[in-house]
Amino acid sequence: MATIKCPNCEKEINENDKFCANCGYQIKNDTPKEERNNAVNVPQNKKNDKTVLKIILVIILVLGILNIIREFNNDSTSTNTLYDNSEITTNRTTTTTTETSSNDTTSDSTDSTTEQTTEATTTQESVSLSKQNALKRANSYLRASAFSYDGLVSQLEYEGFSTEDAKYGADNCGADWNEQALKKAKSYLNTMAFSYSGLVKQLEFEKFTSSQAKYGADNCGADWNEQAVKKAKSYLEIMAFSHSGLVEQLEYEGFTHDQAEYGVSQNGL
């Protein structure tokens, strides 16, 4: 026997049943079979429509999510590009600043050297030829012998330089006058014997200052007892002396009494 679905609960029943055995719904048998089938199919069509609508909504939702993800990735790429461009711009700016600073430093150094050279040239050009010659002569004298400041000025004046030119030469020769006194003291001791005070007086005679003369005598390294021996010997080579007479002569030369006695006794007198 053929079956149909109850229009109310959709349970299968015999097509000839007047009531649904499940829900009690009255079946209108006078309704044409085709209409009854259509009536049965209407709920199924509505159910299919709902399913399709759900699928469409899910597809729309998925597409929306994919679109959001795509936009997010585009924004991230754009941000990274901007960041990279910013770094490039910063690096270019830093490089330009460094190069500019380096160029400025080189320029300043060159300018400073040029200024110093110009000043030196200008200074040399402003000095008269006579002063330049006095300076050259002063340096040549100092290479050959030791001089005090006043002694060098006097020597240059003796050579015909004016006092102004001679002082310019002595002022600019670069001499250390203490060292000049020391050199002069050693040169004297190489030729004859001196007592300490006698050497100081001799250096002062050469126009060294008292402090310069004492510096020379203090640092010449002389053994004053040995100087007394040499001086006593030089006197005995030219004349005869008694013990006391030679002691007095050495004391006159500036040796102390003990130094004089040492010098005389070492010569066998």
C-alpha cells in the first residue's frame, strides 16, 4: 500500500488513513494526490532554502575574514616599507652630516695651517735684513763657542751690527744662558785650574749673571781639591815657593785653606 507523509508531523502514514496515527492530524482524502504531495513537499523546500541560506552566510563570513586578513597583511607590509624608508633616510642624513663635519674639520685644519704659514711669512718679511743677518751671526758664534747674553751682544756690536740688531740676534737665537755658562766653565777647566770662587768670578767677567755663573760652577763636575793640586803644580813649574807661600798663593786664587794645603802637600812641598 502506498504511503504519504503527514502534513503536520511528516510521519509516513497510509494514503487512505483519515487521521495521522502519530499526531492525530486529519487527513483530507478528498484532496487530490498531487496536491497532497505538494503539501508534503513544501516544508522540505523551506528546509532546503534555510540550509542554502546558511551556507551562503558561512561563505560570506569566510570571505569577509579572508579580506580582513589580506588588508592586515597589506598594512603590515606598508608599515615595514615606511620603516625601511625611514631608516634609509636617517642613514643618508647621518652620512651626509658626517661627511659635512669631516669636510668642515679638514677645512678648519687647512685654514689654520695656512694662517700659521702666512703669519710666519709675514713675521719674517717684517724683520729687516740687518736683523736677520745679526741672528744668523749670533747662531754661528754659539755653534763655535759659549757666550753670555751681554757677551754675545758685545761681540755682534764689535762685528758692526747696531745695538738694536745685536739685541735682536741675542733675543731670538734660542740660547739657554745657564747652559752657556756651564759650557764656558767646562772650557775654562780644560785649559787651566780654577777654584770654585775663581771660576765664578771668571764667568762673571765674561758677563754672565751671578746666578748663571754659579750654575756653571755648581754643575761643571770639578773636584776642587784636584783643581788645587793642578794649580799648585802650575805655579811650581814657573817659580819656587815655600810651603806657606804656595798655600797663601792658592788661597789668593780662591781656594779654601784645606784645599790649598791639599794641593801643596800633593806636590811634595
